[in-house]
Amino acid sequence: LADVLVLDDIKDLWAQFDTFEAHHVFAAAHITALSHVNGGLALYDLTRMKASNWTSIALKAARDGFERRHDCIHDQSLMNTIHLHRPRSDGLSPMKTLPCRWMLVPATDWQMFWNSPEMVLPEVRERRRYPGLVSASHFEVYCPDPLDLLSGWTFLLSTSDTKRRLRTMSLLKGNQPLTQCSRDGTAGFVHPRDVPRSRCCECGEKVSLVHIPGDMKQWAFVDILFRYHSPFTDWQEKELQTSLTRKLWQKETRFAEQSRAIQESAGKMAELYGGEICFKRDEKRCCTAHNSLRKEPKVLYKTLNMKPLPPPFRLEVDSTAVADGHLLIGAGPWNSAEIVFGANGGTFSAI
């Protein structure tokens, strides 16, 4: 069906209606790799939709979504507004998250340009495929192992300290039994420890439905896969290309949300493993850096080069230091302002 492959009996999909709780009206998949709810497959309880005055809910979501994004509103946009961006005062989300096996997007999000095949060399584009593809009719949820995760950072000219941290990160994340965890109201990465196991994908789980959205159709293995399953003898590759979404559905806001989720994950990783990262968010430049306490009385500053700005400007700083935090703002030690937080064991602060 279009860009969806059904690999199991859909009576099991229909049985998902029996798992709806009292507040559920529809079901869809939350694809954390894409940072949104995907509309490629949805279940709608029409009786509950009528009883809940769904028209007013959808119209409110359309207005809220348009005010937030200034973009056209489609069914997938409404799902995201209702599930991920609903105010707490509206109560529980009417969306039930479908189990992973009923919506696999074969994302290899530990690799560079996994969702932009046109950005990689043609030789790579022809050979790369989803590692969970066992055969044309057998897909599994694939979780990257430590080597997979390390391969995503091979372009870095790292110091020995950074390499050690990357190895530690890869060993920790590469041995997780769960992936792609989701939580109501959160678009991007969610750690398995923060949600019930049922809100995550089981590594190695056999998949019943595969969805290839948007620009992922440009991978060579996708054309071969759909050609194999197509009931038509005159299958043409252009049929896949016509459904690319890079220039269609909310391209600016989609990529802005994905960038924000990636930045948040990278920032958390940098904080956890003592790294340093800077990125631009809207008109702001955000950085995180690691510094350590010293026994010597001399203060050692960690330098972050920011864009020169004329005053007045706003600078927001968060620190994990409980005392003796030093912040130097300016062009150098002789042309700067120093702010000291909790000096002398936390007894006073000064500028």
C-alpha cells in the first residue's frame, strides 16, 4: 500500500482497538528518530470520535498548530499538535501509541545523513540498507551495537580523552535492550529508564509493518524492496520519487524540530561525558562545556568563543558547580567582567 509494507495478518492490528483506554480515540506511531507522530498508519474509533465532538477538537488543534507553525495543517500535523503539543489543562492525550512492530521506520539515526540519501556518495547510497532487513518479508527492530555507534564518529579527529568518552558512550548505549522510547508530550529522545518498557521498542523484535517515509525512498534497497512486493509488472522507480517530502509537508518546521531534538541529545551527551558542543538555536548560540575543580588557587577558564555583540545583550548560564563558580565575559582578562558565584565556600557572590 503506497510506501507501506504489511508483513503480518492485519487482524492483529485490528485487535489494537481492544487495548484502547477510556480516553483513547485514535492510535498512531510516535517515531522518535523523526521527532514526530507519523500519519502513515492510524486507527480511528469513529464511535468515540463522534461522542467526543472530534470536529471541535480537530479545529482547535488546527488553530493552535497554525499559530505555532504558520503552516498548512494536515492530518499528521493535527496528530502532532493533539499528542505532543497539547496543554496540560486539556487532560490526557486521546492518542494511543501503536506498538513498535506495527510501525517500523527503518531509520539508522546513528549514521550521518541517514534521512538524506542525496548527501552521501552514490556508491554508499547503492549499498547501504537497514541492518534489520533479514529478508524481503522479514524485518526486525535493529539496535546499533558499540561498533555501529563508533562508526558514526569516525570523521572526528579526536583527542585521546574524547576517544575514551566515545568508547564509553558506545559501550553503554550499544548494549541497551530497548530503543526508540516515547513519552506523551516529548518529541525527541527519551531514555528507557524514564518510561515503562511498553513505551519502547524491543531490540530484535519481529516487525509486522514497515513504512518508508519521505526522502528515505531514495535509498537503493527501498526500490528493490518495493519492486519485489509490487503486484504490478510495470513498476517504475519514479513512483517512489513522486512521494518525496523534503519540499512538501512542513519542510522548515519538520527539520527545525529534528534539529532541536538532535541538539538537546548532543547537549545532554556532552554534559554526561564531559565534552563540549555549540549550536545555533533560532537567533541564539548555545554552548555546553566541561570544566573541573582545581586544587591550586589559580582559576583556569574554559574558553567558549561567542559571536561579538554590542550591549545590551542577554547571557543565560547554568552551572553544576555548587560553589566557587567563575564566569569571565569579554575579549580577554584585561577587558572583561568577572562574575563569581558562591565564593569562599558559598558565603558570597561578586562582580
